[in-house]
Amino acid sequence: MSDKTKQLKPEDVNGVRRTTCSTAGPLMVSVADGKMIRVEPMQFDPAEVDSWQCEVNGKVYKPPLTHPLLPWGMIGRQMAYSENRVRYPMKRVDWDPNGERNTQNRGVSGYERISWDEAFDIIESEMKRIIETYGPSAMSEFYSAHPEWGSLHYFFSDWVRFWDMMDATHIDFTPNSWEGWSAGATLMWGHWPSQGIPAAPDTLFDVSENDDLIVLWGVDPMFHNLYGGCDQARLWRWWKELGKEVILIEPLYNEVGLGFADKWIPIYPGTDGAMACAVAYVWITEGTYDQEYLDTHCIGFDEEHMPEGVPAGNSFKTYILGEAKDQTPKTPEWAEEKCGVPARVIRKLAREWANRPTSFWVFTGGACRRQFGEEFPRLAVVLGMMRGMGKPGSNMVGPFLSLCGPFDSVNQVGPFGYADGGMNAVCENYSLNNTKQHLTFQKLYEAVDKGKLEYYGGDLFNTSAEEYFFERKYPEDGESEVHFFWQRGSSCTNPPDRNTHLKFLRHPKIETFFVSAPWFDRECRMADLVLPTTTMYEREDITEPASVGQYIPPAYIGLRSAIYHQRCIDVVGESKTDMDILAEIADRFGLKDTYLEGNTEEGFLRKMLATTNIPMSFEDFRDKGYYVWPAPKDYKPNKQFNDFWRDPEANPMPSPTGKVEIFSTLVWEKYGYNDEIPPVPHYIPELEGHEPSELKEKYPLQQLLAHPKFRFHGKYNDCTWLTGAYKVKGPDGYPYEPVLIHPNDAAARGLKDGDIVICYNDRGKVLAGVQVTYRMKEGVAQLTYGAWNDPLDGGYGPAPDRGGDGQYLTYGGEMSVHHLSGAYNSSLIEIEKADLEQLAKDYPEGWAGKYRTWNKEGN
Amino acid sequence: MKTILVDPSRCLQCSNCWVACKDEHTDNDWSPIAAPQTDDQWWIKIYETEVASGAHMKLNRVPIMCQQCENAYCMEACDKGAIYRRDDGIIIIDPEICSGADCDKCVSACPYERVFFNEERKCAQKCTFCAHLLDAGREAPRCVTACPNDALVFVDEDELTEENMYAPLERLYPEYKTNPKVAYVKLPKPFVAGELATDDEQDCIEGAQVLVTNQVTGAVFEGYSGSFGDFHVDVDKPGFYTVTFVADGFKRKSIKDVDLREPFSLDVVKLWTLVK
């Protein structure tokens, strides 16, 4: 037995407790001797919590006191001190801002350490040179949509403020988490703050109290997964205890399905629209839908409710019954041939749905991120309308940031979300950008290479459905092509068709490419200058867990709280906050006061707290680290679409007619009848999809690009605490990214579990480790995105990416004539066994790791 | 005395239990309770097994950590006296006594494969129920606190009574005769699954009774088909079974010699309409 004198003291074990919040949820961090010794989920003291609750059949649900985290919640110690941290400014060795830039060597050559002074001098002289040579619009900026959690320290705060002040060209995201909803559903029920996805207030109570059936169509609410998800686990279990039936429709038997579904209906990707049409067919032919609601709340369902001047035969009902141009009734038997779901199952689904109050989980998801991806969301809207959307029990929900418990944003004013502007919300002035030119991230290579681009709008900052029709051009009159590109965060949102994106990043016209990031991953490996930034453990902030703000309205099912990000540790290496880096540059342009208005980090945070009505002084809040709101008093729930359901005239939709336009007047006016975006939604087979084609014969498997369970998009691919659970160890010891395939597809190719394979199509090749599973629909292969790149030939030739990034294979083209992109789930691939020994021989340098994302030295 | 109650049916393989364990024990020296864990050690691990086939497949996920056995083979195997049981029943491998060990007898003695050998420190290591945290006044081991779905719960052993339990109490591999302290409910069982359709495959058959009879013991297990005709009936032990379907308006059907030594899917089973 050990010497008693060596027993641990409680204070040594516990350390000092700090608080912060991550993309996985709020955290408590134990610190001792300046180091983190423990990262835990936030645990609220029951004595200080006045919780809301939901009671049904005498059974009670209360949100958990310990916040359930997403898988990367507690990896902070491995990641903050990771070997892959950027610890000091680095310059690519063969990038000489005064000489040869060697843009072709991005991703190949290594990096040398430089001082911050040298780095700032380079940044200053490069920006001044660019402005003098081309004008400010030649500077462009972009950011990872998935950085560390924050509000003051977030791109909507420090980043947009700086670059708008500098008149840079903004690179736009498209709303690529819910692309088809944004491009399609907006045409029916208008824009909404979430671009096509209406808020779902008070749905937690509606589902709990009123629904008997829950249909999950192409969504995994727990592991989708953004900022929340695991916090639903106990809620799903409670719903099951209450006897609710859960049905999952998906090509993958997803996690919520495995955990809670009574029935999994496997479906071919991209054929959801066919099944939706057949459900509508059953309801129409059996008369089991809400005709009165459609008559008063919608236009275009039947010939009796069409806008004036539209020729007969253009209603939805006409299309479904086979009385329109295609003369094809959309029967369950017709759908079975397309989607692979037996007609009896489709018919039964339609009947169950019609007979019982049903919660329809359908927003976002892979079914909307594909060719003609506007159509399924539009069809889903019609199904919602046919069920009288808004009446008790009739709701539509999404997999994340959608389901909502009681949320009183009027009397409980919190710090709200990351899109609420951070420092901009408390500054006196904002310098509007004088450069009107934008550029979409979906077409960067094409735009830069050709030097011009004409496209229709459709981006993350849209404010109306009509903006999809706006004509945009690059460069704008009087403005410059971009020659300077700075990205905040190392892993941008994983653009499709990686090889094309690499060509953009290596383009000689991009004379300067900077990345500021905490970790040396993804795009860092392509940058000319890499600047170290802090993680949320190294800076202070005020946030509200899982609150996005503005463009995604409140949707929280936990105990609502506000978190003070206490500084847990000193900065790692020489890292700085983005704000401090940008403030220094602003200073060199004489704009520091314009940028910061004399505020410090603490000054901003004091002002940000003052915009809330949290009943704590700044000092108390900072010291304690969090505030938990009590259950809202005298709370009046106003369920999603309830007002519209009761009185559509007094509560119109934000659509041209104020009704839900099953027949879209916007589409009709813009396109007339166009096969790619007809005025009433259709099932349109994908060109690169399940239905037979020449390409399908060559590449017979549909790639499924679902969210990675154990990565936050492109982050944490190097966290061995997580990779140990999912990567497939090859015979060479390399941790390969998994590819999931059905046993029949494996057998047809002579593959078995654990084999290392090449997944390929005309766009690229990647290596992956086979996981044979019945969780996949036959004919579908899940190869997800966000794995760090390790191209065996540096990404110049035909060699595969050993890292297994599924985006090498994805389709980067248009969704339809209506929207410029977002169709990356429409990708066909083939898989065959890899000859690792031959690859090692053919590409010795690459095999040894020369081009790896995480190889800073480039040797 | 407290123990962990594990319900594998609730496990989502979300990673929080083992990441919490890694966080607590990697690069942290909690001697004399535990030396730092190395990257290749998984003191708690979720064993995943895919069973049955098609859309009726099931993914079994069983979290396994040191079972804190009453009959602890690791203790018996250690001839240095490095492994001891605390008053609260938690078994500890003393990192100092074990350090520089030239044997790994306890590693191979553990039938649950939850004792690990640290090659750097030359010592054996395993889950301690986070005894250092319990001693410091905390209520539960890290893995339990982190679990979002109560697949792991820290409970008083005295409370594991029939009236308190929502399912029969089980132990992991009782055949090892280790008499573990860690408790389980709803461990994966053999089952038969499938879906019932009418003979013309035009409709699903809901509400049919499904009787699954062990052909040796005669034990009968019962279930009903759901909305889509799906059925899933657990049995208590591997063996051969007769599966009988009874539904109003349909001919009774029995499928014999169904091999449930492993879970099995009958896929689509058709029932014929009774001729009036």
C-alpha cells in the first residue's frame, strides 16, 4: 500500500475552475499551474436552477443540469497543446513578396518561422502594394464558417468590421447547410431569417404534447451536428417512453435512427422527391388531407386555386395525378421504381401520417444539397401544407437549431448569438464597405482563372427570395479582380471538387494568400503566411451556448444560459486574437481608432454585457462564469405557424401573395415553365444520381457526404482521442478515413471489412478504409468530408489523396438554372481495392508525407 | 458502496465517456491512484457489433470498463501485491509498487481485457472509477458525468433491487465467475426480426402476434408487428426457435428451425389471407 503522506489533496485534484464555451457546448475547465488539467461539460448547481419542465401523461421532462456535449467537447487539452498548433508566424520558404512568389508551390514547400514584426511588415507592405496597384477591391477575404465559438472573437465581429473598413471584396458563402431550402422553399413561403427555413418556436411542447408519430426524413438531429445535438438524447428517450413512433427515411441508418427509430426506410439518395410525390398521391386519392387549409392558406394546389392568367393544367394536384404534361400518375408503384422503397411501405407511411398527428423533421439535410435540390424541400413544404401546418401537432423541424423549448427573448435578453455582430453591436460607428463587388466561394477558380464571372445571386447574406434572381458580375464595373486572399481560420467550409479549389489556391493571380488560424490544418498548408491565433481557452468572450443569432432564430432545448469565457490558459506560443492582429494592421493604416473606437477586449465585453438584462455586475458575471435564466414567467407559447393557421389573412407569409405558393408566382414570372425549376415542385431525376445513365455504368455508387460524426467539419481530424474510434488502420499503420458500403456492394467488388480502397471518379481519387455495413442502402457509399489532405503527388496529378477527403470526388456544378451550386451530394463514384505497395513505389515522397496537410516543414 | 450501472441499449457511441477518461488521465498523474494513461489505452471502450441483416440490422454497443470484480483475477495474478481493493470496493493498481514491472500477468488475467500495460513506465493500468475525484468529494467518475443519455449511471449497489430496476439486473459474462461489481441492464440478446406483408405485397400487416419458441426448452417469447409489419423479438439465450405469426384474417404461419445462435432477420414474411 502506498505511503499515506503521498495522498492527493483535493485542491491538487480539483485545480481552479474556469468557464468557457465551445462549438460542442459550454465547458468547465480545471486549471493548475497555468495548465488545463481537465475539460468538463458545464454543470449547473441544482440549487441555483429554476428549470422549466414539460409534463405529459404524468411523466416529466426537464433539461439536464450537466450539459451534454458533442463528441469534440472535451478534447481541449489535446487540441490546445497539439503539435499542430500554429505557435508563431510562419512564411512559406519560397514565397518572396519582393521577388518570386512560386504560387505553384503552395502545398509543397515548407515554412520558416518569422517574428511578428516581420509578419506585420509583410502584411502592411503587401496590402499597400495591392491597394496602390489594383485598388482595395483586389483584396479579398474569406473565413472558416466553423471557427472557435465566440461573439466578440468571431468573424461577424472582428473580421467583417476590419475588411468592410478596408473596402475589400467579400467572398460569399452560399447557405450550404440548407442550400435547397434557401434556393427552393423561399419561393413558396418566403425568405425568413433562416433563408427558407421558418423558425420552429415552441415545437418541443407541441411535439411532446400533441404528436404521436415523428418522421425523420434525411436528418440526424443528434449528430448532424452543430453546437447542439447530444442534448436531445434524453428528450428522444422520453418521447419513446411516451409511446411516440419514430420513422427514419434515409440512405444511412443514422444515429438517431439506431437509437430511437421503430422503422428505418432506406432510400436512394436524390429520390426523396419521388417518394414525397407518392405520399401526396395517396393523400389525394384517398381524400386524407386538409383541403380547406389548402384553399385558404395556399395557392396552386389545385386548378381551382391558381393565380390569374396561368393556363390550366399547371397545378400541383394535376401533376401528381398524372394529368399534366408528363401524363404520369405519381403512384407508390411509380415511386418504388425510382426510390427503392416498396410501394406498400410508401402507402402505409402516407396512411399513418394522415391518421396521426405527425412531427415532420426535414429541414436541411443531404436531400437538399444536390442537383435540382430545390425540388424536395418544395415538395416537403407541400406535404406540410396538406397536413395543415400550424395546427396543434402539425409542425416542421430541422435536425439542428430548430426544435425549441420555451424561449423568452423579450424579457430575458441574453448575449444571443455569434451572428449578432460582437463588437459591432456596441461600437458607435460602422464603416460601410465601398467595394460593392462580391464573389461566391462556389466559383472561385472559374472567376479568377477567366478573370470574369457572371452569375445569379444566392448567398449567405441574402435577405429575400428575389435575390436569387439578381445578376452579379465579377469584377464589378470600376473594380479589380482579386489578387490578395486572406482567410480567417484554417479549414474553410470544405468546398466541393477539391482539385478545382486547389487550382484556385495555386493560381498565379492570387499573389498573396494569408491564413490566420489556431491549427496548422487544411488551407494553412497552402498559405504564404500563416499567423497563429488563439483558441477559446486563451481569450475572453461572452456567448450564449448554441445561439447563432439573427440568421437562425432562437432554438434551444436546454437550460438557457450565458457564459463568460474566462481566460483558462496563457496564449500558446505567440498566438494573438484576430482582433489584436487586425488592430495592429489598422494602426499601420492609421485606422486603429476607427476599428476599435478606443475599446479593449474587456471594454467591449463590458458593453456587450450591458446590452443584456442579465442581473449580475460585470465583475460578478466574469468571476462566476455563467448565468442560468430561470424558467420564463407568464410565458405565452406561440407555436410555429400557429397564427398563420388561425388567420392567414392577418398573418400572411412573406411571399408575393402572402400565401404559401405551391405554385410559385416568382418562378412563373422569372422562368415560365422550366424543366429545371417548374412552377409547382416536381420530382426531377439527377443527372449524376441513382437513375440509369452512362456515367452510372462507369461509376455505379452514389456518394453520401453526411456530416462527420467525430469531426467538427474539417476540424480535429488529428485528435487521436477521437480518431481511435473511427479511422481504419491500414496494413501500413496509416489511419484511413472510413468508407461505408453495403455487404452486397462489397461482395461484388471482392472487398471485405478493413480493406484499403481507392474511391474515384473523373474528378479525383482518395484512399479509404472499408467498413462493410447494412447501415448503408445498397448502391450507396458514405465517404464524408473534412479529412485532412495528404495528396500523394501534391495534388498536381492523378495520384489519390491518402487522407480520404470525400470532397475530391464531389460535384461542384450548378444545382439548376436557378442556383449556382450546392449540389455536391450528387456524386457518383467507384471503389476498388488499392495496391498500397505499388502506390508507395510510385509516389515515394508523397508516401513519406511530403505534401501532408500537417507537414509544416514540407520535407 | 457505489457502482456503475451500464445500459448498452442507451449507448450512442457519442465518445463522451472515453474522451472524458482520456481528458482526466492523459498527461495527468493521479498517483497513488493512477499514473498517466497512454494513448493506446482505452480504460472504457465501446464494443460495437453489427448483427442481423438488411434494414433489420442492429448495432450493439456495449461500454466496458474495469468490472471491479469481487473475484478479481488481476489481484490473484499479481505476485507483487500491487493490486488492492479499497474499502469502497474499488480495485487499484498501485502505480509505484507496480512501476518497473517485469510482468504483465494481470493484463492477461483480465477476461474483460481492461487492464493495460504501459510500456514507458513498465506498469499495468486500468480504470479506477476516478477514485481520486471521489476522494476529493466529487459525485461520480468522469465517464458517468459525461454520458448524455444515462447509459452510464453511478448508483448505490443497495438500490439495485428488483423494485427499483426498469429491467433485470445482469452482469457481463457471468460465466467467467468474476462476480463483477459493475452492473448491466439490457445487454444485447439474440433476436429474430423481419417484416410482415400480405401475400400480394400490397400491404403491411400490423398488430400480428409473433411467438418465438425455443425448440429445446419450450420457452416462449412474444412480440407484435408494428405499423409497417416490422417485428423484433428478443429471446433469452442462443438456440433454435420456431417463429409463429398469428394475425386476424390471415393464415397462421410457423417458420421452424430458425437459428438464433446469432440474431437473425427473416426479411419480408408473407401471410396469406384466410379464405372465407
